[in-house]
Amino acid sequence: MDQKRQITRDGIRIYEEADFAGMHEAGALAARILDEIAEHVFPGQTTAEIDRLIEAKVAAAGATSATIGYKGYEHASCISINHVVCHGIPGDKRLKDGDILNIDVTVIVDGWFGDTSRMFVAGKLSRKAERLIQVTHDALMKGIEVVRPGATFGDIGHAIQSYVEANRMSVVRDFCGHGLGRVFHAPPNVLHYGREKTGPVLEEGMFFTIEPMVNLGRPETKVLADDWTAVTRDKSLSAQFEHSVGVTRDGVDIFTLSPAGTFHPTYA
């Protein structure tokens, strides 16, 4: 791609081919930190300690946490347990056997933002939680599979929604993916539901996240009094996986692949 950076009519920035390297570096660091944090997720552990370890790993890599100081947020991660959909705040509550949790990390490396999240399990996993995690992971990958020039953002949402609902689960509609690159959040809003052949058309050089949140129950959420923590209204379990991706000439480039190959949790 030889064009200079430009903005589409939908407000979406188009990046140059050389910019993919910066996104790979930032994405790889975020993914590696989640790889390394897995051994620290166990019953009795606090999410505050997990967050402290993440903050230390970001600093040791010479990077910057994108979330510390973002709109007043004070932590290097969001950690969302069980019926928390997203934006869970690390604290002193200890994990219990069977808890499932999403850990979301965003780092800045040389001005580029690497944003990813995945599911973890403390102790023994229940069958219903295992199925939820599997469906959510597979829904993300089905959304990524349709990314290519000429596809639409509606195609991504439709692929995710149709798969989730075929498995008798629901897609959260109150939160979505987003553009990123040299900024944390930018157009477009990447909805995880929708109709095929609707929405902006994907073009080579677009960078964005796909991060479906899937509930075992109904899709409705509410935000707690801390103005961050979003939970399922019906208290059903929720799961989420997130990758940052770029549109290539003939497909998609995933920036946040796990270096250890453990993006999907493995079970003993």
C-alpha cells in the first residue's frame, strides 16, 4: 500500500503497509503478557494482585499502559468475573474455584496500541462455562474469517450473531469493538451483530478490534455505580475474547496472536 494515511467517508483511518509492523509489536506484547499471567490465575488469588503483575510486566517491557489514567481509570487491566460482561475493576476479592474471568490489556509501544483480551479459569471449570467459553472464542474467529477488502462490518456482526444464537446464547449489544492504531479508540464501532452487506466497506489498511461478549442468558447489561463495571441484568455468565486486526490486500492480519499458542485457555 503506497497511499499516505487518509480517512474514509465513514471517518475510518487507512494506515500504510509499514504501519502493520508497529501494530504487530504492540499486539505481541499485550498477548505475551496475557500468556505469562495465566499461571497467576488460581483460586484464592486476588484480581488486584493479577493487575499489579500486569502493570509490572508492562513497565519491564518499556511500554506504557493505555488504561492507567484513561478517563480516570487507575489500573493496567480490566478483569471481569463470571456475570461481569466487561470493564471489571481489579480489587481485593479472591477468586473462587470455578470462576471464569476475562482479562483485558492494552499497551502502547512506540505510539502504537495493542489491545487484546481472553478468558481464564480459576480451578475446575463447569460444563456450562466451558461451552460458553468455546462458543465465544469460535464466534470471534468466525467474525475474523470474513475480514477482507470488500466485505462489510455488517458481515462481521452477522457471522458472530448467527453463530452465537444458533448455540442458544446471546450477543451483548451495549458494547462493541473499535478502531485503533495510534489512538486507543477511533471509528468504526465494530458491532458484534448485524445484517450482511450493511455498514462501512472494509478496505486494506483499516485497523480495529473484534471483541464479542456472549451471555448464557439474555443480552441486556447494566453498569454499576462505579461507572465502569458492566454486568448481565439476569446474572447469567458472560464471556469475551478480543483480537486486534488489520485488513490486508487479500484478507486479515491478527496482531494479537498468543506467542505461546494459549489464546484459548487449556484445561487440565
